[in-house]
Amino acid sequence: MAAFKQDLFRNLLLGLRARTTEAACPFDAMSLQERKRAIKCSADVAMAAARRGVAGAAIGGRARWPKAILAAAAASSSSHSPGGTCKVRKSACCKRRVARRRVDAKRTIRGYAAAASCDVARRLVRRRTMALRKVIPGGSAAAMDEAALLRETMDYVVHLRAQVDVLRAVSAAVQRSTFLGYIFVLHFVDPMKD
Amino acid sequence: MRHASPPQELPAAGGEIQAALAPATASSARAGARGGGGGGSFTALLGLPTSQAIELLLPRTAPPPALALAPAPAPAAAPAPAFPSDPHLVDRAARFSTFAPPSPSSPSPAPPPPPPPAAAANAGKRKADTVDRASKGKAAKKGKTAEEKPAGGDGDDEKPAYVHVRARRGQATDSHSLAERARREKINARMELLKELVPGCSKVSGTALVLDEIINHVQSLQRQVEYLSMRLAAVNPRVDFGGLDSFLTTECGRIAGFNCKNGIDLEQVTWPEMGVHGARQLMQLQQQFWHGDLAHPHQVASQWEKRGDGHPPVFSNSNPSLFGYDLTSSGKSFTQSYIFLTEFSCLSLTSHISAWLGPRLLSLTLSCQHSLEKKMCTDRRTLPVGADGPNPINACPEPETISPPSFCLGLAA
């Protein structure tokens, strides 16, 4: 896991550097939201790349979410309208939810007495499985059965935790050093003017 | 009359005996074959001709044709472990070794089964209803166990897998339900693993609630990523991320934090002469902006000592390259990851100052600080001896928490 974190960290820096140097907008010119999105995107891509790199030879190299993340990132970068895709996705989700509610209402009106407990349980599980598919990257794309979905979830959770650790450490270090920088600026600049 | 002991000690399945005995008892003497139902099996067995009785009683390898049941021979005992336990254990093992999902070689630890019958082997994926004689109990017609013989790995996606399933008593034994049961057990095994992975799931029972917890956990992790990236974006609007390489030096601290809780090992590794400081943060600060030859940490340490204790080493803006960090090399040894940026020379100075002053901020008065500042301004290259005289950096309880506020306090005047 330490190797994965190192790879993640390195990839993150590479990605950020590439983003700032080759893109037209340097980091200072971007707004906070854009910066946040850029960092998050780089972190996700870094995680996916590290996952593929580290576990490529290992047995567990059959996870699908890295591919999904990278594909999504490539698509978004090529189209260069990430906000648009997000909106499209949201509307699709809303439509699905609305449709499902109507269907459920019909069901309850008709066969209220026939709603066995196992059916209800099954419906709940199905609903949650679909929700899980939406959360896990690449879940809704491929026709995965439940077992594969659960395995993807396990893999994704572990690596997501590692990503969170890395980001937390990086942000803590950055904060510490910039704090020192500010102190220095406050400290040394003024006396020199005297 | 009914005999008292049910034929449980007999390896023969009651149903088979009955089925076998049905034609047999008709022909054999009625006196022995008493009673339909389960109780009469033993006596019925006695009424059988000897050869048939022996065939029924002994664990047989080839079924007698008189049984008129499934042609496949049944293994003597249960050679392979039942399906539910096997992949679960394998999953656990795989999980603890590396985080590999249930490995495809899951049935390989299982002892190789007896050679399946030709019919079963050539049948499709999960076929071969075979009759096992190991079921005990009364002669209910449901008292059969069926075994499927595995012939391959439990691969998920690639190849059609043979699954070793034991149908329990009272369960249907056709291939569809067996397949369904195998699938369900695989899913349950994975759910168990997930329950252990996600905190707070072990108490919850029921698939839907566990899935709820999992979804919440994943969403919270994703939100944490967003929040942390927001923090990163907000913290340094000035600093270009190209210069983030200097923070690679924190990699040591990060790795230290990952590998060992307090980073004390790191201290002992890289600063043996200095002894173990009480302050982990102090060490991290020092190492963050550590100047010096990357490959020779001890050299810097000795430099530190040479100048008298308490003098941070002289640094020179020698490293011109922005990306001195070799990003392509493997980051295994963190000593290779220390770099020194020109832009951050001032920050290094600050850190060195803070590191140097850290243990002594409590004792410094304002006047001393001012004089110190002046000296530092005049000579930025070498830090002067402090007013208090050089002292080895004493173990200070918590410089990290003490130094910044006192810094502010000292500077505010």
C-alpha cells in the first residue's frame, strides 16, 4: 500500500504540473472552483494510473474502475466541457428517479396486498445496488453482476482511502509550509524597509 | 413391528434402499421387509439378497444397475470441502496477503476430486446431479445430497467455472438452483468481506442496510477527496504547482507517518548523531527544507555538528533546476526525494530559523529577537549565533504547537 501511495503522489504531481504548464491557464489565473476541480481530477487520474501500474502484474489487476476513471477524464478533457457532462448526467439521474417513483406508485396501488416481504427486500436491495453502481466509477457502464460489483467496490474503497490519506498529508504539508512562508514575509519584509 | 434403531449408521441412503427395496421386497420374503416408511429399512435390508445388501451397505464406487439412479459414481466420502467455506477462506487469505480479490485459484487448495464421471465432466457448466450416499437420516425422498465436481477455477469473467456445491437437505438439486445457490454464496462471501472493510457494518444485518452503509462510506470518502482538493486549491493561490516539488520533501514525513506512527524511526535513521528529539514536528520541519547532498544525509548532519550545535547548515542557492526531483525514478528511498528550490530558499531560511528558534522561543525576549532579526537581515547566508549562545537543539516538548503562536507573538510587537 505504501508503494501505491508513493505512486499516487508522484502521479498527482506530474498531472498537476502537466496541467499548469501545458494548459493555457496557469494556476493563479484559475478560480477556486476550477482549481479544486483540477486538483480533484488529477487526484482521481493519479489514483487510477497508480492502481494500474502497481497491480498490473498482480492477481488483482482486474479492477474496472481505473479504466472508467481514465476514460471519463480523457473524454472530459477532449470535450473540454466538464460542466456540461455533469449536467447531462444529473438530468438523466433525475429522470430515472422520477420514472421509478411513478412505477412504484403504480405497483403499490395495484398489488398492495400482494407485496410480500421478500419482494420488498429484493426491491430495496436492487435499488441500493443501482445506487452503488452510480457511485462506483464504471459501475453503470458495464453489465456487471452483483459479485463483480461488490469486488469493484472493495477495491475502490481501499484505494480511495489511500488517496484520502495522501491528499490529507499533502495538504497538511502545504499548509504548514505556506504558513511559514507567510510568517517569513511578515517578519522579514517590514524590517528591511526601515 | 418397527425396529427401534433407524438405519443411520448405515451409509446407504434411506431413499435408495427404499427404491432398491421396492422391487426387492416384492420379491423377497415379506416377513423381513416390514413396514413402509423409514423404519423398515434395516429389516428390509435383511430381507435383501446378500449381494445387493452388500452393494448397498458398502461405500460403493460403481452403482449397481439395480438402483436405476443417476449413472455417475459417487465418491466415497466428501472429498472436497463444501462450497460456502471454501471461497470465503480463500477470500480472506487473499485479502490478507495482498489485496487481491478472490483469486481464481480458489478451488486449487481443495483436494482434487475423484475423477468425475464422463457424463458429468462433459456436461455443461454446473451439471451432474450425482447421488451421494453420505446423507443420513430417515428415508425421506428429499434426503439426498448432490455434489458437483469442480473442473476448473472459480474465475469470474473469463471461463465457465465448475463450482463445487453441496446442496443441503431439503433443497432442490437441479442445475439451475445449484447455480443460483453458488452465485448467492459467492455474493454473500463478498458481502462479508465488505462488511469488514467498511467500518460500522458488522453490527448491521441484512443486505440492504449493509449496502446502504457501503454507499454512504464511499460517498463520504469521495466528499473527503473533494474537500481536501478544495483545501489544496485554497491554501496556495500564490504558489505555482510547478513548485510543488519542494513539497516532495514532505514525502519523507508522509512516508514516516505511514510507516511508523511517530516518525521516530525516521529521526533515528537520518539523524543518528543528533539523537532522538522529542519533537517529531521539528524534525519534519527540518527535513522538509533540507539542504544538502541528497545522497548523503549524514554529511549534512555532520555539518550541522561542525558548526556548533544549533547552527543550521549554510545553504547556497546552488540548485538551479526546478525539478530536481527525479520523478521517473522509483520513489522508494526517500532520501532521494529531497530537493532544494531557489524560490523556496526563503522558506527554507524561515524553516531553519523556526527550527533553530523553536526550542528557545520561550526563553527569548523581544529585544533579543529584534537584534536577531537585524543580524539575519544583514547576513542572510549564515545565521549568527543566538544571543543565548549555541546550544544543541534540546528536546523540546512541542515546538510545533508552541513555535507558531509564539512566533506571532514575538513578531507582533
